[in-house]
Amino acid sequence: MAPAQPASAEHILRMFPEINTQLAAHSRSATQDNDLAGYDEEQIRLMDEVCIVLDDNDTPIGSASKKVCHLMENIDKGLLHRAFSCFLFDSENRLLLQQRASEKITFPDMWTNTCCSHPLGIPGETGSTLEAAVAGVKRAAQRKLDQELGIKAHQVPIDNFEFLTRIHYKAPSDGKWGEHEIDYILFIKADVDLDANPNEVQATKYVSEGELKEMFTDDKLLFTPWFKLICQSMMFEWWEHLDSGLEKYMNEQEIRRML
């Protein structure tokens, strides 16, 4: 058998047009980036993760690093990516909240829903149709519940996540960082064991509807903007139908614009 000939870059890209050349051409990782100097080492490393870049209709158009997607200078030019917000309720219908760690680069120390993150540009978490995208964000939610809160996959099976809707919002974190996302809202009901990663989460708390509303009146507490948007719109109505009638709110096709 003749030895295989070395493949040129031109040949590879012709054979595999789906390859994203932009990230491969980067000469340094986020750990060498001046924009991230002084931040927590593990949080800097996570800025190399690859987010799914979208148009306004949630159609994937490519991928870019988490760092690129969260710089306000890029957001202000229209850069948009896919995300999810997971709401986990226990058997008493209490919602699990987390307070983000001080080490977080965006929105540190703020209270938010159970888990908020991004599906990545990796097999199993991407999708150009709504059905495929929903499947991808459910897998991402399962992955991040473990990474952030130590919740194992067998306690939160993929089929138990319910997709409600998508929200399109934009929010600055500080002068440099922010969010511009189409955010998939996921509900799941499960009694779970927690082993929170202190680099991600500094506190957790289960709350009833009344207790959460009381927290919102405390001026000393800070909340992530997406969590407040969701709660100020449909959250408490969804919550009231958690055990009966939630079906009418599930699998919404239209994107809710909250810009």
C-alpha cells in the first residue's frame, strides 16, 4: 500500500467545509489574553470554550470563543450566541437558586436560577432546527448541572427536562463584559444531591414562590438580569402550573424579544 500523501490545508478545507478556521488560527489561548489579566485562572480557561454564534432568528452561523462572545465591544456590534437557563424544582416545588461565585468573570456574586450557561459548538450540543437545538441545550444543561453543582446525570435524565420558550435579551455586566443571548428556558423537577463547585457557586438555596418574591425586595441582594427578566414576565405563572397545566406553556415556537 502506497503511503498516504500529506494533506494540504486547501485540500482539507475543500473536503471538510464545515471546519471553523477562525479558532484554529488563534495564536494564543485565553490564558495569555490581556483582556483577562487578573481574573481567576479556571474562569479564564473556560473563556476558551466555543459558543454557538447566531443570527436574530436563532440560526447558527458559526462559532466563537466564550471570551469573544462576552466582550461588550462585540455585543454592541451585534454578536449573538445561544444559551440556556435551567430551573430545577424539588418534590415540594421549591426552586433551587445559586449565588454565582466571586471568581466569575461576568455577573459575579449575583443570585440566579439553578444553572445558566451555553451549549457549546461540539457534537451533541449544536442544532440548526428547533428540535435539534432543544436536544443540544438539554445535554448542555445536564453537563453543567454536574460541573457547577455536582448533580449527577442519573438524577436529571435528559428526557425529564421540559423546554418552555426562548428569550432574546442583552445585558451589560460591567464596562467590558456582558451577555447577548437567545436563552432557552428549561424546567426539571427532581430531588438531587448537591456538591457545589466553589469556583462556580458560592451558595445555594431552595425557595418557594413567596420566598423568592421576598428576596427581590431586599436591596442588598443582586440578581442576574436574565433571571429578573424571566421572573418579571412568565416565571410565576409557569411555577403555579408546575404540576398541572404546564403543557400549554411548553415548546413555544416564537422567540420572546426582551431587548
